[in-house]
Amino acid sequence: MPSLSKTTPASDGLPECDAGVLERTAPLYEKVRDVVPEAEWPLHAPLVDAINRLKIERNAVILAHNYMTPEIFNCVGDITGDSLRLAQVAAEAEQDVIVQAGVHFMAETAKILSPDKTVLIPDLEAGCSLAASITGEDVRRIRAAYPSYPIVTYVNTSAEVKAESDICCTSSNAVQVVEAVARQWGTDTVIMIPDEYLAKNVASQTGVRILTWKGDCEVHEKFTRAEIEQLRIEHPDAMIITHPECPPEVLRAADFAGSTGAMSSFVAEHRPAKAILITECSMSDNVAVANPGTQFIRPCNLCPHMKRITLRNIYEALRDLRFEIDVPAGVAQRARVSLQAMLDLPGGCKPPAFDTSRPETRADYVSV
Ligand code: 13P
Ligand code: SF4
């Protein structure tokens, strides 16, 4: 158990660290000791302890995305996973309060799927470059220009954008959604917005023609093929595992690609001696906790939006029941149809992978 070298000062009514806190949180520290420095634990422990007590008092559940820092993901998250898993759980949550330890579109998704619950986001500014790349008005213009093609919208979008769409997808089910909706509409062409790279990566996995939008994830667009090739030279024994929000040439240079949930399952199943996760930084920490036998090389990029969520603002969210997500009823009702269409598709037992050996296929941009 880490010791208290000096009393951690309480400020702004935050809980203090004492020997009782350290004792109660010691089993949680054991889980994360390889990725959270011992000197930092007295700062985290009182918040972890208070959050876990407040959750019971408030009848709350914390949904923590795979990109949360390890002390959030492992020590206060009740349900953890990728965007699809968190949406599925939000739709069925029994608690009165859902705290989204993730970004704004995830909290909106939870509210749309569980309208009677109090849904909280610890920081309202936790956005997403993909969600910011497109508006409801943009989708209305796309619809007017291409009335006979279905619109598949990535969950990384606002409620208003989802409301203008036919069906949502996540990186976990994007190929399946595109193929299902093409069949339903009897078309060979589907519009998939707003992530151009996810759309191009899906295009390479299916015969369906895809038209897309020029939105990008500011975390994954930074990775380059040259960087992956250099990593391959430096670590020839490592499994290179990437996310489909990366450019297609990055996927082609990798061993595996899939949603954050699929990346995690791949490591658990294959137990590589060395792995490189081409994605947001906290992901390696969290997968490392679950897979102590694997060594992780970390050429990661930070998501500034995910990193706005901290133990402190989760504590404040639960203490003050803030910041509550509200989606106007009309928008929520139409967005729910798109989300539900996705959730109603039959799911497999594990998130599917992208075949990184398939050649790149063209995906053109919508012209509006
Ligand atoms: P998934 O967890 O669904 O793979 O999404 C990754 C992401 O970037 C979420 O913002
Ligand atoms: Fe958005 Fe990318 Fe951050 Fe995910 S990692 S929230 S897609 S900017």
C-alpha cells in the first residue's frame, strides 16, 4: 500500500487522503500499480474512494470509454469498452444516473437511448473533431442531393446529425451496417459520414460503393505509414494493432485493425509478447493492466477531449449532479430511430476485425 509522505491538502471541498482512504483503495491500487506511479496514488485515492461511495448514494453507473486514464477506467468505471458497448449498456441501464466518462456525443447517445435517466458529462467541453466536422444542415443538403442513397452516420456526431440519418454505426459494426442498409435499400451505393478514413477503410472490406465526407479524428489522422514502417524496423517482433479511424495506408502496414474493443480482444486472445497500439495513449495502459504478459511500445497520440475527463470532475459531477445532458424531444426521437436501427442488427460474439491485407478501394466524397 502506498504511504502518505505528507497529508494531501484538500481544496475546494475535495475529499482528503488519510490512512483509511489508502487502506480502502489499496486493492484498486494493486490493479493499476504498473501504470500509475505510486507517488500519484495519494492524489487519486480520496477521489476514487469518494466516487465509489457517491455512486451508491446516487444509484449511478459510470460508463468509461477505453480512452479514459487508467485510474478512471480501472478504479471507478463500472462498465468499460468501446462506443458500441457503452451505447448498448446505456440503452439497458437500470440505475437512475448515468455518468459518461467519455466525450459529449457518447453522453448524448446515452440520453437518447435512456431518456428517463439523468445523464451527466463531467466536462461539457469534451467534444470530438469528427462530431464538430458536420452539422444537421450539412446532412439535409446531402439528403437533398442524393435522395436515393441511405445515410450511415458514425456515432461520433451530434444528436441533430443522427436525427437526419437513416442508421448509425460504430467502428465495431460499420462494415455490417453498410452491407445491411445497402441490402435493405436495394442499392449499390451508401453514404457514410463524417469520417473519411473510416469510410475508406470500410470501402476496402465490402463491394458496396461508399460516398463520404471530409471529417477526421484529430488523434488517428496523425499516424503515418512511414511511422508504422519505422516501428516495424525497430520492433520486428511486435504486433502492430491499429484503429480504423487511421488513414488506409496505416492499416495496410499493420497486423490487425478494429474498434478499441476489438483491439483489446485481439491482445487478450493472441497474448503477443510485444504489442503496439496505434491509437489514443490511455488505451495501452488499460490493455496492459488486463494483459501483464505483454510489453507495450507506445507511439500514441493524446485525445484532448477524452483527457478533459478527470477523477476530480467525475467526483464533482456525482456530488453536484452536473452537467446534465438534455436533447430536445423531437431531435432525440428521430436520433433514437437511427441508433436503434443499429442496435437492432444481430451482433456477433466478438467485435469484427478489418482485413488489413485487402487492397485499398476508392471512396468518393459527396458533392454538396
Ligand atoms: P471505438 O471505441 O468505438 O472504437 O471508438 C474510438 C473513438 O475514437 C471514440 O471516440
Ligand atoms: Fe473524437 Fe478522435 Fe477523440 Fe475519439 S479520439 S473523441 S474520434 S477526436
